[in-house]
Amino acid sequence: MSKSGFGQMYRRLSSKILDLVVTPHVLGEVPTEAQPLDPSTENSELIQPTTQKVVCYVLQNYSRSNALVVDGETRRLQLPPALDPLMIGNSREKAAILFLQHQDENNYFNPPTHAYPPRLVRLIESLDQNADLDIELIPVTVLWGRSPDKEDSWFKLLFTDTWATPSKVKQLMNIGLHGRQSFLEFHEAQSLRALVDHAKIAHPNISPATYIVNQLNDYLDRQREVILGPDLSDRRNVMQSLIKAPDVQDAIRKESIRSKISMIDAEHKAIGFVNEIASDYSASAVRFADMALTRLWTQLYDGVEVHNFNTVRELVKDYEVIYTPCHRSHIDYLLLSYVIYKRGLMVPYIAAGDNLNMPFVGQLLRGGGAFFIRRSFRGNALYTSVFKEYLFSILSRNTPLEYFIEGGRSRTGRLLPPKTGMLAMTVHGHLRGRAKPIVFIPTYVGYERLMEGATYVGEMNGKPKEAESIWGILQTLKKIERIFGKVHVNFGEPVFLDDLLKAHGADQITIEHNDDPIPQEVSDAVTSSANAILENINRAVVINPVSLLSLILLATPKHTLDEEICIKQLDTYRKLLTANPYDSRTQVTPLSGKEIIAYGMKLKLIKRVQHVLGDIIAIEDNQAILLTYFRNNILHAFVLPSLVAALVEHNGKISKSDLLNVIRTLYPFLKAELFLKWKDSEIKAQVTEYVDALAQANLIFVDDEDFIFSPAPNSEDHNQLAVLAAPVRQSLERYYMTLALITQRGSGNISIRQVEELSHLVGQRLSVLYEFNSPEFFDKALFQSFMKVLTEQGYIKTNEDHAIVFDEQFRNVAQYANLVLDDVTLQMLHHITSFTDEELKEALDALAAQQAKKRLKRKKK
């Protein structure tokens, strides 16, 4: 038998044996056309169309088993086989694999012997001899297990893939133990001819082979880091390096002087803070969580649907990635890490509130990458310094991060105003020492039922927030048998930090120490980043069946609707969003109106009331308040068409110019409340688009003189328009309520703080007296946001006594309510906001006493 024949037989036999124990998971997409290694290179124009292309796969380290795995997958995916002979012009290579730590030129199964790959040299020579030839180099990453290096864990070092090249014994153990947990990724094809041409021009003093080996090694290192994470030392070494950092040592000295304790005691205090904060990432903990969560998602939910993940996969190669999801539930912590891990990327380190640092639970979370942060750093300079240094160490090692820009979980379903503390510390660390550019990945998480639903309802009704505890977690786990529908994770448009720093003139600013203050330009960039993140979360909204049902049924007086009309309304909303999506990343349920109703009944959120004149769809008992949560998840996607509908439906007839003037006045308030994406300059075009869409749906009519008409009263189209008009009205009712409070007291007689507190109290009273089942009237943040925009738009100012002063322009804003709200509602709101001086003083005194009692209770805790 010839030597080549024996080699082919050996390959086939080895492949059969490997197939019994190895099932590689292919990550990412299979490459198609060759691209330059660096798309930004000035010489990318050197790639010319060629008449012949051949493919050669690039592996970083010499490995027989890796070569066989790649060969098996290329055959399965119908790519050019890796271990078939490679024909290049008149020359022939025994295999289409190039090891950067190369094999012998005569047999790819022999160990490496040369300074750089002889096969690469021969491939370059073939290009010189064949002008019409190009060779596509496809870099390939092969991993056996996914544990970053941990020096204190011999088991992980022996049995999982790390940054060290494995020995033969270890590789055999890898195959035996991790054959089912092996990962393979084909990266984008690179043109060898383009690389050679660039090397000759940009690096004439070194051989093209040396340049290409270095470039490909760096490229594969970056891809490896995407999956494994950076080359980490153990937790103990990280902690020691933190304590010895100059800024922390300086903080220890200051703490020693301030607290009149020894340097040793101050250092022990700092070590205690590090222990309190630091993660203890463990690959075994992550694998355990993977198995447990896979069961959770299949048993508790109907699955997890992920959208636009390719955005992340492209960015992790070149950026320090910071995931910034919305915060709906404690499940968010687990969900996003699970989604990222299952798609082959490193689990991010997660900033978790110290309220979750409970016995047993805290350690599990640390093992999955969580590090803990106190709610407030105030008055603790040493803790602040230690935490900033820890965050800086994470950024310096290019470890992916995750934190919730809202700070806490939303109890209303709306995005909360941003808490910029973590964001500011991130920017501070970035300006201390830029490792990689930072990109934020806004991420929308949408549920169809919430595990904490009952707790949220209680808190919406004024009950105090419950502290997290083991008992509370066990109570939640009792719901494990219930069905909670699907979960949607949609990755939004990235926010690039350097772009925002440049926009605010802060891109050249550097910071040297932990306690250096942030300049105003950087502070402005932080604020812009926070708002951009929240706006992009809303761009990635998923319109699921539950949110659509909630939006429609809660818009009716008794939360009921004829089934046929309900189906038609659902289909109308779906068509409106499909024809005019809120954003290109917005996802809309593919279910029809009829299927949506069946789905809502399956989740026991709605019920069918049978009737001889036609069945009625109604919200299940005690579900109305909870469903406002899901309505609010998508409210921003409907608020502009709802405002158009409200103005037309209430007035019967309105000119386009009047419609635009009212919307322009109200839009800044809605934008601040709902983090809408449009700039003021874009409103005219967007409103026109919605007017055309509503006219096409026969919900409104537009004549030749640009007057807009409502359909005939009591017609089916008019009833549909009225339902669409309802969602925005609650926001406008809140605005009018606050405006009425200010107007009723008169200019110079009440402060902003008093208005915010009174608005909250009046909202609670309004809910009890008039059955306004909506959490918005308990949300102080919404009243604060409204007052802030009133100030920014120049409608109100404060005098030297901190009292609100206003003029006629302010009164005109309140008059716009007459164009949207009916007389009964206006009278009711005016009545409930009327206070005598004695009643006002009594209410404010009672409120002050209540707040003092709460502060005392917190202090005792």
C-alpha cells in the first residue's frame, strides 16, 4: 500500500473513532467570500477578481484530533474537505490545513520542526507563479470545554481548554471528557493574495510569511478570547493586585488617618471590601447553571426566542462589550448569561445589587460571574476606591460586563430613568487606560408572564418593597409548574462610547487616579450614553401576544370586547406595526388575531364569556393591574399613532397644522417619559406617516384641504379609533393633573418638590375614587420627569425661595388638554386637585411625617 493510501485509511479510521465521542458545536456562520483580515486597511483595494480560488483552513496549534474534527465538519457542512489533497496550479499539498505552529511538510501528522510553516511559504510561492490564483485562508477555532485559566483548580487545568497548548495526554482527556462539549467556529475567509500584497507594501523589511503568521495568530487570539474570555489569573491573585494598586494603597492610608486605625487594620478593611465585591467565576458553576436553566426554560417557559445576536458576535472581536439590558425580573440575570453562553461567547461579569448577596445564592451567582455592588457609596471613600479599582481591572482585561442601566427592576413595565453611577465609573475607568474601545449593547427582555407578578401588583398599590430573602426565593420556586409563555431577548442597536465622548469634546480627556473628578464634558457624555441606551432598548421592543391583548383590552371601559371586534383590532395593530415598524429591530408576533386570543386564554390571562349575540373576550379576574405592566412594555411603539387618534377622535375634525402644533408641544414630555427615538425635527415626517397609515386602515379620513376627519360616531371604524386613542390619554391625564395643581396654587406659591409629592398623593386618591387601575399614578419618577421637562422647555422657573413661577405660556400648555380629554375627565381632575391652604399644609405635614417614619425604620435596619 502506498504511503498516501495508508494516510487516507488512517484518517478515515481515526475519524470514525472520533465520531463516536465527539459532537462539536459549530458557532457563528459558515464563511462565504474572502475578505481582508483588517477591513479598515488602506490596501483593501488590492483584492482583485481572480479566475481560481482554493480554500485552506488555518489552525493555530498543531493537533491531530483538531485536524480530524475540522475535516469531519467541513464534510458535514459541504465545504471543501480539510484533509483532502490541495491542488494549487501544478503543485499539490497533502492536506488543506495550515498550522501556524506547523506540521512537517511531508506529513501533517508529524510534530512541528520549522521556524514558520513551510506550507505557507509554498502557498505564497504558488501565488507568485499563478497570477490568476487566490487562496482563501479560513481561520478556525477549536475548543474542548470553555474554562478560562484558574491556577487554583487542577481539575479545570487538566480537563478543559485554556490558553495553554494542551499536551498529548491532556488532549486525550479533553476528547474523552469534553467530546460533547467541544466548540468549533469557522471565521471569515481571508485572501492570502491581499495579505501578501499588503505585507510587501506596509512591511517591506520582514518576509510576508512572518507578517501573515503574526497577523493570523493575533486574529485567532482575539477570537479565542471572545469565547474563553481573557487569560485570567485566579481570584486570590486578582484580589492581591487590587490591594497593592497605588490608588487603593493611597485610600488605605487616608482611611487609616480618617478613622484613626492602623494601616494593617485599614488594609484588612479593604480586603473585606474586595471579598464582598469580587466575582469568583467558575466554569463548572456555569456548566451546572447551563443544565439547570435549560430545564427551567423548558419546564417553566415555552422557550426563549433570541433576535439580532449577530450584532454581538461581530462586535466582541474588536470591542470591550458591555451588555445593558432592561430590568424586568430577577430572571434577567440568568437569562442573558444563558443566551450568551449557549451561543458560544464568554459569560459576562454581572453587577448585582448587594441585596442578592445572600447565603448560598450569593456564592452561586459569584460562580456565574456576578460581582456585588452597594446601593450607595456615600461616605465610604475606601469602598469607592476598591470598587473603582476592581471595575478598572475588569475593563483592563477586556472581560465582558453586564449591568442594568435602570438600577432596579421596573414595577410598571416602563423603562425607569437611568441610574448613571455604574456607567460613570465605567467611563472613568476607560479614560484611565483604554484597552479596547467600549460598546454598549442595549438589550430588550420581554416576558409574557412574570414570576414576581403578584409582588409587583402589591407594590404598585402602595405596599412597601419586599427585601430579598431565601424564603422569598423558595416561595417563587413554588411556581415552577406554571406556564409563563415565551421569553424574548432582542439585541438592540449598539451605542459606541468613543463616538459620544467625541460628540461632547471629551475624547482626548485622560484620568490618572480613582479619585479624580469627572469633567463636565465627560459627565454630559455619560448622560447622553444613558439616554441612547434606553432609547435603543425601546427600539428593540418585541410586540408579543400578551402585550397586544393588554393594550387593547385595557383601553375599553370594562376591559371587555366583542370577540370579532377584538380579533379585528388585533389584526389592525399588527398591520400598522408591520407597515410602519417602530424600528428596524422591532419584532412583531406572527400570530393572527384569532391565534393571539387562543394564546392569551392558554396563559389564563383572558377568558371568553359566551353570549347568544356573540362571545365576549374579557380580562381574567384580578389580572387587569398586572396586564398594565405588559401594555407599558410596548406603549412607546403606539404612543404617536394613539395621540393622532385621540386628537381626531375627540375633535371629530382637525387640520393637519393644528394636529402637528399640538403634537410638537406634547412630544418633549412623551419623549422623556417613554424614551422615544425621534428628534424634534423628525416629528413632522413621522406624524405624516402615521396619518397616512391610519387613513389607509380607514380609521381616519383626510380631505384635499388637509383636514382630518373621524369616522361616523358609533361605527365600527370609530370604535376602533377610540380604542387606539385610549393608551396616550392616561399620560395626558397625569400631565393635566400636575398642571392643574400648579395653576390652582398660583405662581410663586408651591415648590417643585411639593408638586411632585402632591401629584403622587393625588394619583393614589384618584385611583381609589375613580378606579384608575394603572400603576402610573403611583410612579413618582413619571411626575419628576414631567417637572424636569417643564423646566427644560422654559414653561416654569424657580425663584429665590425655590417656588415655581410661570406666565401665560404655561397656562397655554394646559389648554391643549381640552383638545384630547373630555369635559367629565377635566372636571374630575380639576376637582381632585383643588386644595385650600389648610388642606395643602395638612397633606404636606402628613407626608413629611410619613417619610420621617420610613427613614427611621431604614436606619434601624
